[in-house]
Amino acid sequence: DTTVKQNPRYKLARVGKPVNLICSQTMNHDTMYWYQKKPNQAPKLLLFYYDKILNREADTFEKFQSSRPNNSFCSLYIGSAGLEYSAMYLCASSQMGGHQDTQYFGPGTRLLVL
Amino acid sequence: QQKVQQSPESLTVSEGAMASLNCTFSDGTSDNFRWYRQHSGKGLEVLVSIFSDGEKEEGRFTAHLNRASLHVSLHIREPQPSDSAVYLCAMSMTPGTGSNRLTFGKGTKFSLIP
């Protein structure tokens, strides 16, 4: 079973309010990722957890937080949503090691900020 | 940082015709290449993974990689209506070399004319 789940599937948020997105996987993968995808743009990596170590991309470092309370769950947190955060957020997981490091994706959460 | 150009943006073929999708990339640092498919409302589904020059077949899907030409392609043989989706190429470096991020193309919207 290569299932990655995301909640909620759709999220409406007000400008300036916090947003928390949830991802879970049951494959016991050591690495979990968050990507942002806007229309007509390629998915862009925001951050990933390898085990308990968080790696955030330099250009989005200040904008997103994340937590991984256990191996199966990972959240993406926006402290104060702006209009530019409207996008699809994709969670993925993989098992690090070798070139078989396939990332398996969830269905995404569509966030709309008004 | 690796840059990826995917073409065409959209592709419509008749039933029975071969479909070809292409990605060119900016440098030879990646050594893991994957093609993903995303049906509307669903997560990204990995179709083919290829790690060395040449071709890799998975059912009706064949990936061709030519790293010297900075080019990877996907061919869909005998496309079915269920193949109508967005296709994305993605590439990364072997884990352990300091980078585990997938760099994506923008995607090709593929449709089949019955």
C-alpha cells in the first residue's frame, strides 16, 4: 500500500489567519516532503523531514513551518496567510537510500486565501 | 539549480496514436528521472523511473533518457481514455549526494480523442 493521505482536501482561509495542513503515511517512510503547486507552474519543494530533521528551502524559509510528531504524520503551518499562499499543497513520502528513492504523493490540499 | 522545460503544454491525440511528451533540463547533475501522472483530484502517480541512458518500459509507458542531450521523454503506446491526465517529469540527484529534492516540469495536459 503506497497511500499518502492529506487533510483537509480543500481549505478556505482569511488573510492574516493561520493555516495548518496535515499529511499522513502508513509506509513507515523516513522522509516526508511538502511541495507547493500554483497553476501553470511546476511543483516547488518547500521543506522536508528526514526522520526528525527538518530541511527548509532557502527561499521559503521564513514562510512555512512544519512539525513531525511521529514517523507517520507531518504538518505544514502558515502563521499568517497571504493571498500569495493560494495554491495546491502536495505531501509526499519516501524511504531514503539508493536511487530507489521514489516519492509517493498524496492527493493534495487546495488552499484558497481570501 | 536544475531547470526543466516540459513540452508540449497540452497534447491531444486520437485513439490508437502514439503520444510523446518531452523534457529538457539545464545540466547533468541529476541522475534520477521519473514520470508522474495526475488525474484530476488525485495525487501524483509514478509511472516510470529511469536512472541510466537508454529506455525503460513499464507496460504501455516507455521513458527514454539521453543525459548528453539533456533530454528525457515519455511515450504512451495505444493510449486509453483513462490516460487523460496531466503528466509531469521530475528529476533529482541520488540521495546521499546532498540533495533529495525533486525538480519538476510544469506538466503536459494529455487528452485522448475517442
